[in-house]
Amino acid sequence: MGERPTTSREGVVIAVDRSPMPRVPGAVGVTGNVLCAATLDEVRRVLAGREADVVLSDMAPDTSGERETDHVRSVGLARAAAAFADGVLTNGGTLVVKLFRGGEEAAWRRELAATYVRVRTVKPAASRPGSREVFYVATGFVPAELRGG
């Protein structure tokens, strides 16, 4: 990906992946694991004092074939994405995160609702009909220092 972020009214795209990515004009690639503090530090370095408007997580676990196991693992990754977003999102920002449907969804939604003004579940039209994949779209991020309670 590009060496330096392109700053404009449209913003900058910072892509994070465990594997190196091809260069994309106007985007910055960060090779790293979002579970590692060093990766968050690198994203903050690229942001150069700014905050992100949107964090989009397309992370998914390696599937085991056991639906509930896959769901629990996807919730773990979703929580990691939310923690990552907590470190870079601007007040009022948006988190979009992939999740495999399952038994922990209500608890996951409550967690998001404690940090975001609005939480919606979206099933992309491109998803296969039998797919358990959905995206949670959480808007109106409230930073920790502004949360009540």
C-alpha cells in the first residue's frame, strides 16, 4: 500500500492485515495483528494525531465446522476490533464488524450499545442465503471519558 496517507476531505484509508498487502493508491497498509499493541501504535503513527471516523473489521476466524465454536471465535475477534476502535475512533465515529450469528449475539449487542448511540445488524445482499455472517454497524461512538457510569 502507499507510503504516506493521502490527506483530503475524503480522508485516509489505513488497511491492517497479518499478511503484506499490494499497494493501493491513497491507502496505507499496516502489516500486523490487531491483537498486538504494536499494531495499534503503528496505526496511531499513520494517523499522525488525527482520529478515525470509521473502523471496518472484516476479520473472521478459521472455521472449525462447529457453528457455536465458530460463532464464539468470531465474537472474540469482534471484541478485539471494538477494543482497537476504542483506541482510534473519534467522538461520533462508526464501527462496522463482521460476526457469525449465534448464542452470544445479545450480549455482544449490549456491549456495543454501551459505547455507541445506535447499533444495527446488516446482512449484505452478497451473502449466501444460508450464511450466518452478518455485520454490526455501530454509530455514534462515545469515548470512554464521556461515558456515564
